[in-house]
Amino acid sequence: MELELLLRKQFGYSSFRTGQKEVITSLLEGKDTLAMLPTGTGKSLCYQLPAYILDGTCIIISPLLSLMQDQMEQMKMRGEKRVIALNSFLSFEEKKRALSRLGQFRFVFMSPEMLSNQRVLHELSKIRLSLFVVDEAHCISQWGHDFRPDYLKIGEARELLNRPLTLALTATATEEVRTDIMKYLHLQDANQWIFSVDRANIAMSVQHCESCKEKLDSLLVIVKNVQKPGIIYFSSKKAAEETAYWLEQEGIKKVGVYHGGMEQDERILIQQQFLFNELEIICATSAFGMGINKNDIRFVVHFHPPGQMESYLQEIGRAGRDGKRSLAILLYADGDERIHERLMETELPTDKQIEAFLTYEPNLKKEAAAVLQLTDVQYRYLLYYEELYKDFSFEKKWEYIQRDKNEQIRKKRRKLSQMVQWIHSTSCRREGVLLYFHEKIGSKPERCCDCCGLNILDYYESTAGQSRQEEMNDWEAILQNLLLMEGKIDEKE
């Protein structure tokens, strides 16, 4: 079947977006593929469409519970019944039943942790795999902004499954990260389709503020005037909650809060309310946005700067997916980066936690996690690295894990420093982002960034309303001409 015909029939789209057809064609030619496509260009279509042509089950490895759940629900809404997510939403019996009939599904979502499960691997080895997809593949790399040790085991699992046709997907990966993806997934002769990270319809602006109060004042002006809907990102759950409450007190309606500390039901409700325009503004941490298929987000504000350029690009990329002009504003006050310095200290285990964890017997590791008050991330991190250095003495094991942890912190600090340099730069923002990804800027869009003379007033609702009125007037004129022409034809007849 012609690809465009299947695209229209199965997904309701009339044409492919940037990079989609190239990646799909590469897979249909039987080539393992690494694809880097800009945020908002529909990366999921790159595996969903081939899965309707290739024979077998498509496995998608996804890093977040909410992401796989959202994508599964979207497929079901489109009428796809042969889809399942193997995650904690399923009861033990449901999971057991699903594993016994994996081959009956067209799409199976799972986490890298689930893929490490021996029972799951055994069942997967018995079925025909049409496609093996690693979503958010930058998580594989220690150079990446969202490194997950569990992702490093995916390559081994792929080998055990006889190297099925593989697609690695990401929106933000530097050249060194892409090299890591190829290495750890054992992709020896894969096609690479690398497209520009630039989204020309998103204008970028940095506003320097003297204090938190000045930030709040600026935020209020933005929220009152700039076209909605929009997302406001914070580096802490508390700040997101407090600011949402403050905005409501200031008379801003339709404001919601979203962060990883909320119950799953609450988060799903907020997502749905935002998707159906019952909420216009979401105050959120970085947990919000992945898998949210909302095309008309008009602005993204960073109340706190992200810790690295990749995160910034991911988050502003949630705006303007309909191709219309959108705005990204970062509010910065001196010392904001200290938030990330503190986060680095708590994200990974302390030296004392590492040393104590190593003293526990293998069957008591879960108990150790509780006693040492390890987060889930810290616990999985220590399990991975203890296994990695299992053949070494206690002293060497502790030394190597501590060394690896310190190296990761150094990388994070370097990325944070690059982000702060970009914030203080007086050169073109877009050019700076592209330079980070070793790209050269082509022609700049008319509305580029604050350093290139961007006027935020152009994004105010009154201005947008005026533009919409002008469009209406144009249509009224066209309709009037059509009616006049019809009248003249009637007169002739």
C-alpha cells in the first residue's frame, strides 16, 4: 500500500511531517535506524505506521509510565485494540494473562526495567517481533540529559531477542550522545536520519529579573496578555503549587498544577482538562508534557531555567505543534542556577549511602533502600553499578561507584554552566541553541529572539485578536465577492 494512502486511512493525515517518511522508508527497507527529529514532529508515527505493514509485534521501550499510558490511550481512541502497556497499572493476574498472549498484540509498551525481567524476555523470545523501538533513546547515554542506567541493558536484551529490526528515537541528542546510542544498542550498520532541532515558529526570549517578586510581576503580565494556552515550568513542586495559587488570587482563571508528587489519577485529570481547554495554564515541573498531544500551546515560560540545553529544547518544543507562531520566555534572576546545584546533590546517592548500601547482602537490598532512605532512582542506580563492579573487592567497588557518580555530577555542572552562558549571551539565541548541537543557522525567522529585536507585544491576545479580525474581514470580502458573482450569473440566466 502507498504510504500516503495508509497515512490518510489509518491516521487521518494528508501528508508527512519533517523526517517521518524518510525514517519509515528506512525501516521498511529492513535497516536499523537512529532518528533525531525535532520536538513536535510526531516521532511516534515513525513506528506506528510501519507496524501496520510489517508482520508481528512492535515493542516500544519507554522511560515514563505516563508517556506509555498516554500513547496507548491515544491509540485506543483511534480505534487500535491490539495495544497494551506492561506496567504497574496492571494487576498481577492481568500482567500474567498479557504475557501468555503477547503475540496477539500489535503494540506492546514497557519500561527498560520490565524488559530486564527474565520472564518477560522469555515470552518475547517466543513471538515474532516486527519492530523493536527505543523511545527517548538519549536516556542510554551518560552524556545525555536524562541518563537512566536501566537503558544500558537494552542492548543485551536486544541480542537475546536475535537483534530485531530496531528504531532508536530522540529529539535532543548531541553527536557524542548519538555515538553512545549506537554503541549501547549494538547498532553496527544503522541508518541515521538527523534533522535540525530548530523550530522556526517558536520565538525565544530571556528576561533578566532582579528578584523573585520581579519574576512574579513579569509572569503576571505574560499570563494576562499573551495568547493562551500555556505551560509554566518550575524546578520545584512547591514553587509550582504556590505560584498556581498566587495566580488564582490575582484573578487568573483556569490554572492547574502538575508534578511527579501527585497521585496518578490527579495527573491524568489535569492532562485531560488541559487537552479539552478546561484549563488554560499549567504550572508544572519537567514531569509534564511528554506524550501530551496538544497542538495549540501558544507559550512556554520557564520560571526557573532548566539545568541543560536539551531540557530547555524539549520543554519549549511543547509549544506551537500546529506550526503557528508561539513564544518561549525564560525568566532569570542571579543565583537561579543554585537550585540545580542542590538538585545534583540529592539526585544521586551520597558517599555514605553508597558505602552503607554495599555492606548489605543481596537479599536485603530492598531493606537497605528503606533504611538508607534511597529514592527509587538512587536505588536502581546503586543496583546497576554494584552489578557492574560485582567482581571487585568492597574497597574497589566503592571507589569506582563514587568515581562514576562524581563524573556524572561534573558533566551536569558543565551543562548547567553552558545553559547559564547562553542566558547571559547577547548573541542570537537561536544561533546559540543550534551551535550547542553543532548546527549552523540558515535563514532566521522574522520573529527570532530578544537579541534579534523580538517584540513580545506581537504575541499579546489583543494583537492576535486583531489579526483574527483581519482574517475574518478577508473572508467576508471573499464571500461578498462570491455572492456578487452568483448574482451576476443569475441575472444572465
